[in-house]
Amino acid sequence: GLRRQAAVAISQELSRLASHSPGPSTWIHQVRRRSSLLSSRLEEKPFSEMEMSYIKQGEEALQKSLRILEDQDDWKTETVAGNGDKVLSKVLPDVGKVFRLEVVVDQPLDTVYTELVDNMEQMGDWNPNVKEVRILEKIGKDTVITHEKAAATPGNIVGPRDFVSVRCSRRRGSTCVLAGMSTTYGAMPEQEGFIRAENGPTCMVLRPLPGSPSQTRLTWLLSIDLKGWLPKTIINQVLSQTQVDFAKHLRQRLARPA
């Protein structure tokens, strides 16, 4: 009974949020509507109070990210690559500066999804900006706790950072959303030699390119607080370049022989 009441309450809240913003695009509306069925997924197995907390954090990251992406106003162009890859940014009162990567990858959605979700822990093998991604805990089908270490690349003025994040993935029709945000995890305290940075809300949205199902449109919303004493101009340059580099290295990874 409580689960049914919770489902109704979530549905009403999402409807209220939608009514106070410009009409969301079809894919955002679909994901948000389906996400209101959270309680039905919880029937699969009993979760502890801590696990429920992480599930809710992942859902919160997803909803916040979609609200940011559905607002098309005030985005400013940071950079446009020769191949059409584009990084946009905007400043939000309660989040700070966020970055938005828009690219098209010449691979079908399932291939891209497998690389970014199923093979998540292999990201350090192909992305020079990532030293390691490790799954600390899996909760149900959609939620994981991860520990990520940024790579110490030559000339890197930012210094070694690491992140502990809760991530959730949703597949709804032809749209996939991979969302996340920083969290605390008792078994992974701050590590010697690393500054514990914070991210989120952040997400990647994957959709087949209209009229070309063999290609995938990837949107990456990035929000990070790197901590430490770093000028904002340097942070902004690093984050936008990180997104451009990610797209390049992802394409190289997906183009490798099977």
C-alpha cells in the first residue's frame, strides 16, 4: 500500500514539474514518465535502507539532469570541432556552470550502450583522462556505486582527483539515459594522494539518429566541482576539453576490430 501511495506521489510531482516548464521533448517526457514506476521495480527484491538511499540518489540525479537538459534557454557555445562536435555551457544558480556535449557517433545505440554501461570498468583502457573505474557495489538492475580515478596526464595542472558516485541507467524505448552524482560510501574513504572531487548531477543520453539507426546521438551533461585552489578559467578550459577528448577516444574505441 505504501509503495502504491509513493508511486502516485511521484507521478503527481513529475506532472507538477512538467506543467511549470516549457513542453519537454518526446524523449525526456518518456523517460520521466517511465521513471515514475520506481516502486514497481522495488518489488523485484527487498532492499536495505542504505540501498534504498542510493537508488533514490540515482533517481534524483536522473530527474535533475533531465530538467537541466529540457531547458533550451541560455546555453552558450564553448567550442565547435571540425567534425561538428559541440560543447555548450550555462550557469545555474543551484549547480554552477554545467557543460553539454553534443556529438553523433557512427555506431548503433546498443554498441555505444554496451561500451559505456556494460564495459564501464574498461574505460581506463581507452580514455587517457581516466586511470580507473571500479564498481564497488551493484544494487538491483539499474544502480551501481563506482570509484573513479582521473589519470595524471603529462602537463596536467589539475592534479590527481578521484570520485565516488552513484550511477543509474534507464532504457526506455529508443532512449537510454545514464545518470549519476557524487555520494559517500563507507568502504571507500578519501584516498592518500588524491583530492576527492564531486560531480553531478550528470548524465549521458543516447538516442538513434533520426533516419539513421546505425548512428547514435550522444548528449553528455557534465557538472563537476574539482575542489582545491584552481582558477575558474582553467577549470572551464579543462572540462570542455575533457568532453571533446572523450568523444574522440570513444570513437577510436568503437572503431576497433571486434
